[in-house]
Amino acid sequence: MLSATGSPTVYPEEKAEDLLGPLQEKLCACIQCGTCTASCRNAHLMDFTPRRLWRLVLMGQTEEIFHSKTFALCSACYYCTLRCPRGLPLTDAMNLLKQLGAKKDVAGYRPNARFYGSFLDSVRRHGRINEVEFMRRYFILMKNPAIPIKFTPLGIRLLRKKKISMLPNKRKPEYPLDQFFQRVEKLENQQ
Amino acid sequence: MAEKSGSALVIGAGISGLRSAIDLAETGYHVFLVDKAPHIGGILEQLDHQFPTNRCGMCKLLPAVEPDQASQQCLRRGLFHGNIEILASAEVMDISGEAGNFCATLHQHPTLVDPNRCMGCGQCAEACPVEVKDTFNAGLSTRKAIYQPAPQALPGTHVIDLSACTHCGECVSVCPTGAIRMAAADRKKFKILVADEASSVREQLQTLMAGEGFLVDTAESGEAALEKLKSEAFHLVLLDIKMPDMEGVDVLKEALAVQPSLQVVMTTACAAVQSAVESIKAGAADYLVKPFSEDFLLPQIYRFYEESGKGRQRELSVGAVIIATGCRYFNPAEGKDIFGYGLYPDVVTHLAFERLISGTGPFGGRLVRPSDRRPVNKIAWIQCVGSRDLQTDSDFCSSICCMSAVKEAMLAREIGGGQVETVIFHMDLRVFEKPFQQYLDDAKRSGVRFQRCRVHSVACSEDGARLAIRYVDMDGAREALFDLVVLSVGQRPAEDAEKFSEMLGLELNPWGYLAPRPFSLTETSAPGVFLGGAVSGLTDINDAVIRAGAAACGASKAIHKSGGSLETVESADDGRDRDINREEPNILVILCVCGDRLKALIDMDVLLDRIQTEPAVSQCLEVDGLCSPDGWAKMLEELKDKPVNRILLATCAANAYAHRRLEIADAAGLPEAAVQIKDVFPSDWFAGGAPAKEQTPYNTGYVERCLKLAIAGLKGIHWGPAEKIPVYQSALIIGGGIAGMTAALAIAGHGFRVDLVEKAEQLGGNLNWLGRTIDGADVAERLQTTVSRVNDNSLIHVHLNSTVADIRGSVGRFQSTIGEGKNAQTGHHGAVLLATGGVEGATESYGYGKSPAVMTQKAFETARSEGRIDPAALSSVAMIQCVDCREPPRNYCSRVCCLSSLKHAMYLKEQNPDLSVYILYRDMMTPGFYETYYTQARRKGIIFFPYTPEAKPEVVVPGQNGDGASRLRIRANDPIIGQSVEIEADLLILATGITPVLPGDLMSKLRAEVDEHGFFKEADFKWRPVESLAAGVFACGLALSPRLIDESMASAEAAAMRAVRMINRQYLTAGRKIAVVRHSLCSGCQLCISACPYGAREIDPEFGRIEVNPLKCQGCGACAAICPNSATVLAEGSETEMFEMIDAAMGPV
């Protein structure tokens, strides 16, 4: 039994192995060589390096992992996957962490998860993106007045260039995507 | 009845092949040493320095006892042994038959240069207009199509690279000895058929090849081609893969049915891998892509033409075969992750780096960048390129690159006067052999920097002048600039591995290497066929030499078993033994005048007059054209019945004749030492025409001085008859573990008596408590079969519960007392083998002894096999590696412990997958194919924590500190997360390594040395790894150094081979270039006894005088240098001789 000294686990109801089990299986051949970190173009923005992230996964340090924004900053460029001497599916592992983060509503990943959620929600309704609706939903979900203010200058610029419209989109989608989403949800639940 | 033969075939003349060949040749067999390359030495020919000495030392492979068997000269220059026939540029095409009676078919590749005539003058290379990349210098420089394969080789015979030669004939016209054959007349007999639909191609090829003198015919369809092939014989067909009427491959198949020996080259305009593979499988000789340029096609055609020549095939009848073809290196340009190799000229492989810093390399030993020849200030080594990389299908370690990188970094710092910054980017540092850890410590002290990480990429720096390396350290990603980047490229299987596997039905391992049988490093599934050296995985020299010895032992046993003779035919020529020591010097001077060229430079009459005034010179003989076979034969004819006792041969290029001294000596009925060869010609004699007189002070006086110097040397030689010492033809083996038993079986397998002394009550040593190896092989079963084979062998006399109480004597004649008291026996042996083994190291660290939950690896193994470990009852197990190891005072790696821990961890994990296993390590030592177990262990979920000796793990035993915890707690630091980690464990297994139990008193009686850790001290770690400097004393197994079971057995066989070589004749003949003591001058100060590194001197108690053991003495001269009275004299190089030579060199002309 192992613990990084002085860090309680974040999800006492679930054992770390169960949560991270599938990830550990993917990553256990890791030799901590650091090729992933040296590959990563976003590493300097992360609060700790991908190498450390993988090490924490193998050690089952759930709290530290989900308190970080390392996995949230992965831009899925696949550079690390290409270079890993062990041939590990590192980008897949990052995605898996993002999914876990969304599912568990982890604080560190919450803005990202809600942003993506609002985006897909809009797509699901209209078959295409409605920017205004998308951002409105996002702001409501975040419940933070500072966020709309932060996005205002960008919104004005986009409006001026006619990249977005303030008018709501009334058109029904030609091919409704709802079924498609339902199917994906079903498949995900099966997993 | 099958005919038996006393000869062996060794394929591959690298280090391993050479060791096997010399071992077998010394033992008395005839050896055919075959290599595809035009030179011997393999990769070692390219390396000037070896770790851990940073020197060469290859000559130590030459016989040390009976040294006159082989020409004692630098082995990188060439090997000349009466029993070894070297067949360079030759390939083994087929081997058939059975152990004891193989028939090997050899194909001799043409080099177009007659080695008997070529003098190595190099004029041909100067004249050659074709320039290609020099593979010897790893492509860092260029060479010509005619070239000298290795710069140091003697004689510097040139060869023609047929894949580059355009047959322009320039070299033929400049060769002074007519050694190059390129007869145009024979080309008319070589018939080529061009089958192609396009008339333009047919016409182009016909014009081109007919212009070179070949007989060319054409066919426009498959049917027409087959018609022509049926009506007349062709040698070569150029066949288009798409014929109008049928598929080219079908034409090929039918053509080969008509003329099976036909060479068919498929041609195509659109190359595809599939069609290439298909045609080669169908029997095509090659596959070429159109359009052809003249420069490309002609060398190909010539290659087929030359290879087709008669007399290229040769059949050899041999009793055993050793495959020692080594391995290839990974080409970084092949993979996707190329670190800029091939893109930036300053990214080189480690082999190229060795050439770069070599004195014979492209830059004359200066440390400069290949791109702009500017000095190098900062070098990076990138480890594990093409090894330990699952992406390049290399789940193995290449074993040697860590040490070679360390060596190269140290050399770079040495060359750069300590100013060159060197960084090695590595993962684990594999220092698994006995002296490597200390070597690594030396490197760290000398300022080599080590960075633990894998390098991500190498790119050009922004200013384009340097190379930027992107890597990661504990603070995150970083970038650093370097002048030169060296890639430590990993191993790949030998090109021929698959060929031999098919030819002999040998097994290949998952990575394509020839695989030995379990518990052996050399035996194969085919009896009589053995693997030597790196063919079954890359090894360092030490390992290669041991494996070569083991392979030689296996081969020797196979030949012996099938009745092959061990006896050598003694030379009938007694001239070699003639005692000229007391004869008045009577010198014959032979001067090669080289046509009129010498006379044009010096006054010949004056020279001859002056030389003749020297009283020791009885005659001067002018000869001409020694470099031609005719001239040489004429000279030998003249020597007959000349009443002289010393000969001085004055020629050009004296080195080229050095190995032919014996021919002259035999012709004149003299010992070899009585013949000296002296270079008296200007050094630039061959450089084209007349020498530049203003550069070299070349005149009659110069030649006279040269000759007088040599005459003075000849006058002083001492060359008595060789002493013959009778030998006890049996061996004493101390230690009855697996190494001792294996050695006993090997020696007894040659028909010699063996006394096997074991102090315990049963044979087997450490194998008695070992269950299985990490490979899953059954140790107990192996032990049982070995013990019963030992007990059943009537030649092996086992002495249990016994020790060797006393031993005296030296090589060939040891007398020992076995056992004590009433049961004591006296033994007479020719050789002594120490196989005393080792035991698990003792420790008091990490709470050992304070809790039953802390145990050693041996205790765990024993408990496990006795069923006292229940994995299901455990939830967490920790292991700590390198306990009291790899740091002073036990500063060596014990090699077996990492594998044992992996074995135990995987066993526990298999039995109980919920069990957590943590291994705390410094560097995981899983060299070679053991790496795959390391990968497997990680895959099974075993967690590894690296630690450093500065920050060792801390262990809290239950009850300690009064905290009432029920389990062990281990605190360690995880460098990746930068935090301290606490592990709770039910069990802690300590890897305490191996300590030797070598009996010191016996060692000093044998005058053999013990190293600082108590292991047997080898004569040379790399080159003579199983023997002591004191001749006749050998060691194997753990007595040498920590090693695995198969490695112990290989060392035992290698040691047995060396021992058999000592005892297989009734007499051993001493070398003649040895020291003698003039007792009348000797004051008995005994300084020489301690000065002698070979323990060859001792004081004779009866007469109180110094005696030299002529078998042990190597003629090094340490005694002569230290002797205050000049009472010790060397056979060649006495003081008188030296002073006379100095006088001659300095005296008036």
C-alpha cells in the first residue's frame, strides 16, 4: 500500500484503482523517460509535466491528478504518442482523463467540461453551432458574472466582422442529430 | 563409415571468431577462418580503444604459453598461425553433414588483386578515378574503388570493390607488380541475354555491354527469350518483369528450369516491394530499377561476371562449425525518430565517433566536427537509439552502449585536454560487469556529465551553427546546444542469421538472432554447430571472448568425440631449433635493388664496399624484384647452402615481408630470429617516381647507417634451442558447483583425467537452492542431469568433503595434496581451475535481522520453494536493489539480483494479481534480451522507484520507534513527482548481491592474484578473462565475477578449453624470446622476482639462485630493467645488442 505522504484521497467512496484502473493498464509499461514532456508544446503552461502526470496515475494519486490542469491543456497533437519509446497511447490516456474529469465534475476541469457541453448541446439542437446560444448556456452554467465580461470584447469583434449573429436561429435542422447523440450515449453507457 | 576430420570451420573473423580459431589452433586442430569482409578483426579493426582500460590489447589473444606458434605481432595488423587458414572475402553458401563430418561449400568473392603480388604500395588507389564513401570510416570520408580494407592491416593488400569498379583499367597500368587482373579477353566468353519489350532498351544495353567486350544477345518476348535459352547456354539474363506475352516471373521460373545455374536479373521501370520479393523468391539474382545509368549498370554486370569465374567455389571438410558472424547496428535513418541523423552531418553514430577520434580516421585523431572541421567543445551522447524502444521493435538492451559512451566521453575529454564538455543522456546505466561501476565512477570524477532522461529531438539551432537537443529534467522541458551529437545505436541481428537458421535448422529468437539452447550460450539444436560472440546478441569483448572459448570447447569436444585427432604434426625442420647463440656472427646481406631505381639514387659500389668492411658480414647479395613471386622464389633459391647463420634483408616496405621471415629462415635452415628485414628505401618510394631529395636526407650514407644498425642488432641475438617441459596430462578443479562440474565434463570429454574437489558433502553449489531461472528453465532438473553425468564419468574423480590442503609447482606440473589427515591424496596436474563460487552478500542494512519480514533474495527463494510463502496472504511486497553493492567497499554490480527481483516480483504478481509489488532500484540491470522481462514486469503493474546512493530508502520495522504499526514502512523519494513516498509492506526483500569465497592461501601458492573484492584477478579482464597471469591457473563461474548460470557454464567451458590446450600434449615448448639469468653475475637481491608480472621467477631453495620458468616468461624485460648487475638478459634485446645498435646509428659514416 502506498501513499504520497500527507495527501488524502479525493473520492473515498471509490478506490483509486477502480477509477484509474483502465488508465493504469494503458500506461503501466511507462519507464518515466520524459520523452512525452519534451515533446509537449503546452508543457510550459501545465502546472506539472505529463511525465509526472503518468507517474501519479500509476501511483493512484487521484486528487493531485484532478486538481491539476495538465490533462485539460492537452491539445491532442499526438506528438508524445508518436515519440513514446514504449509506444504508449498517451493522447488516448489524456482523453480518458478528460472524460473522467467531466464525469466526476472535477473543479479543475469544470470550465472546460461545461464549455464543451454547451457547444455540443447547441449542435445537438440545431445540427450546427449557434454561437450566441452556445455562449449563453455556458455563462448560465458557470454562474459567474466575470466570465461574460471577459468574453465581451471578443464578442464585439466577432459581431463587427459579422462572424456571429445576435439573432436566434429558428431554422429546424435538415438532418436532426439527436438520434446520433442518443446512439453515442448508449454506446458510452455500454462501455 | 563416415570419415572423421580434425579440423573446424569458424565463420566470422571478429574477436569471437579469432578467439575460437586461436583456441582450436593452439589445441592442435586445423582451422578455416572465414570472413565475408576482406580483412579480419571485425568491428574491432575500427576501434582503437576499449573500455575499461581505454587501450587496445587485442594481441593478448595470441598464445602466451608456446608463444612461437603464432607470429607475435599486433593482431589488428594480421594473424599468422600455422594451423589457421584465413579465407577473407569468402562466404559460406552451404553446410551439410553431421557433427564430426561436415562439408561446407565456400564461395570466394573475387577481389581482382593477387594477394601474393600486391605490396600495398597504394599507387592503384591513387590512379583510380572512382570515389565512394568509405564504410571503414563509417562514411565520414571517401575511398577509391580499389582500396586497402583496413589501414593498419599487413601486408596492405588492396582489394577492388566490385560494386563500384567501372573496370576502366587505370589501376592495372600503374601496378608495379602486376597484381591486378582485369583480363578483357575472357569477357567474350560471358554471354548475356537482354529480354525486353522496348527496342530502345535492348539497343542501349546491347551497345553498352558489347562495348565492354561482352557477348550480348537480345529477345523481344518471353517466348523468344526461352527459345534462345533452350538452344544455347547463357551466363546472365536481364529480364524485364513485364514481357508482352507473359509475366516476367513466369519466364524466370521456366528459364531456371532450363538452365539451373543461370543468373537472372529482373528489371523494371516501376519498382514495387511485392514484385521484388516475388522475383527474389522465384530465384532471381537481383532486382534493378530502370532507367539505368552507365555508371550504375556496368559495376553490376561486372560483379556477376567476376563472381561467375571458375574456382570460386571451394569445399571444406570439417568436424565442427562455429558461427561467429556478430551482429549489425541499427540504422537511425531507418526509423521515424531519426534525431536528425543523415540530415545534420554533425549527428553521428558511436561507431563513426570512434573513427572520428582515431589516428587512422578521417581527421587524423583530431576532435573536429564533420561538417566544418572546426574544433568540438560540447558533445552529447544519446543512449538507447534503436534499443529498449518498442516503437522500433527492439524490446532489448544492446548491453555495450552505456560503457562505450562512457569510454568515448572520457576519450573526448582526454583529447580535448579536459576542455570538452560531455553529456550522456541515458536511462539506466548498465554497468553489470565487475569493473564497470568503478569505471563509471572514474568517468563521473573526470567530469563527464550524466543526464537521466530520453532525448526527445535534435534540431538545428537558430543560427544554424550548432545542434539543439530538447530533453526533460526535473524542472521540465529544456533545450541545450551542442557541437556534436553521438547516437549510441543498438544492435540488430546479423545479416546471415536467417541464412544459417535455414541452412542448419537453427532456432531464431523473437528478434531474429540465432538462439542457443537453454543453459548454454553457445550450443545449438544442431550437434557440432556452435554460436560464438555477438551472433546471439551483442556482447562486450569479455563476454565475446568467453563465449568464443566455450564455442571452441564445444567444437573441440565434438571433433574429439567423432575421433578427430588432437595430436599436431611436429615440424620436421630442425633448422628452427638450431642453436646459433655461440656461433660467430656470419651475416648475409641481401639488397633488393628495384631495377635501376636504387642505383640512380646512391652509389652502389661505395655502399657495398663499406658494408663488406664490417667483419660480421660475409657476403652481400644484390637481388631484384622481391615483390614479384619470381623474384622471391629466386632469392629463396640463392639462400640454399649458404654458409651463413644470420640474414639481413634490405628492401622497401619491410612490413609487407614481416610475416614471411619464416620462409626465409626455413630456406636457409635458420631460426626465425636470425632473419631481419630492414626498410632502406625512401619512405615516399611509392608516391610516384623519384623521391624528393630535399625532404628526406636520402643518400648512400643513409642506407649504410640503416644497414649497420640492423647488422649490429643481428650480431647480438641470443637464440637457444627451445626448452621442452613434460606435462601431467590431467586437471584439478576446485569447486563442485555448476561451473566446476561443467569444466570437469568438458575436460573429461577430451579424454583427460579430472580431480574435482568439493568442500561440501554434495555437488551443485548454489544450484541446490535455486528453483527456476527467469526464463522458466528448471534448475533442479539441470543440476540432477549434470551431477549424474559427472558421477557416471569414469575420468572424473570427485572428492567430496575435501579441500586442497597444499599445492605447488607451475604450469604443466602442479603437485597438490587433496584432503587432510589419513585420507590425503597427492595429485599431479597440468592445469588448475578454480571454480570456488560465491555466496550471497551479508548485510545489516534496511532493518535486516530486526524483523522476520525483512529477508534476503536467497531466503525468499528458499522459502518460496519450500512453500512457506503464500502470495494470497500478502497484500504488499517491497524489494530494495543494490544493498551494500555498487558503492565502496563492494563497488561492483552483482548482475543476478535485478533479474532475481523481477523473477520474484512476477511470480508474486502471477499468483496474486491484487498484490502490490514495489521495486526500489538504482539502475535495473537487464542487459540483452532480459530487457523484455523488465518490460513484462512493468506491464504486470509492478511499480519501480529509482533511488540514488545519496538518498537511500528508509525502513521502519514494526515495533521500532514504539509506534505499534503492524507492517514495515519504507520511505523513499520519487524523483518524478518530487515527493517522499511511504510504502507499507508485508515483506521486504533485499538484493544483497554476491561475494566471492576464493581461497586466498591457495591463490598465493599458485602465484595467482586476487582482486580488491576477493574475486579471481584475470590476466586481462577483456582479452584473457578466464586465466591468471600465472600460466596454467584458470577460474570460472562466480570465482571470476558475479554471473548467471549460463554465463557461469560458458566461462567454465572457456576455462576448460584453455586448460585442455595446456595438457593435451606430453610436452610444452617454451618460447625462445625469454629472459635468462647469468648466475655468475647475479647477487640474489630478488628484485626481479617481485618485478615479474607473470610470476615466472622464483628462488631455487637448493642452490639459492633465481630460476626462470621458461613457460611462464613472456620476455617483457621488466626483470632486465630492474636488475642492478645486468645479470638478467633477454633473448632479443640484450644490453650489448642495444648499445651496438645505438653506436651504429650515431657513429660516423
